[in-house]
Amino acid sequence: ALPISVTKQCIFIFMDICHIIKLIRNAFADKKELVDDNDNVISWHYVELLYNLQEGQKFHIANKLSKNHIYFKNQIMIVKLATQVLSNSVAEALLICADDLKLEQFQGVHATVKFIKNFNTFFDICNTKNMYDRL
């Protein structure tokens, strides 16, 4: 709630979580690189690398990443594509590539993983009817 200084009444703001998650995905993909509060690079390139690896190997590391998730501009309004990119399954697949498979091109992915996991959690919290749901 935000108090208004003139009337002393509060304004309540309700976020449209579906719109916000699409905006975050769009900014992430358009800017290609973001920087976190510790000056670590958050890179869309890792998501593209994961997609290319999975397509080249013809298997997915327990995620739904597809061509539609990477080249989403013609389907920009589809919430599912945004939430599936910013999902724990994509974050975990990136970690597997970096930490378990020790693929050189995924070294430095940890800030990107944290970013993705934070927005997955944010979406889950905002997309629930019960305050104890999914905690």
C-alpha cells in the first residue's frame, strides 16, 4: 500500500504477474546481458547455448526449451514460453552443463542461474491463491 500525502488514503497495487514475467524475459533476450548487484553478468547466451546443445544432441536435460522459446518474437504474448525459459528446470539444466558435465562454454553461468531461479520463485509466489502454496 502506498499512502497519498494529500488525502492520507492508501493505494493498493496489484501486479499482473503474467505481463511482468513476459517483460522480464523480453528485456533479458533483447539486452542479451544484464548485471546483478555483485557485478556478475547474467547472459541470455547461456539459454541459447543450452538450446543449441540440446538440439544438437537430440535430448533435453529435463526442460522444455525449444526453438519457440528462443525465437519467441512472433509469439511474444504466450506466457507459457516466458515462464518455461525462466524456470527451475532451465536453471538446473544450466547447472548440470556447468558443474556436472563441466562444459567450458557454461562456466560463469551461476549468476544467470540465480536470476532465472529468482524469477521462477517470484512467479510461483505471485501465481498462487494460498499464501502457503508451493513454499
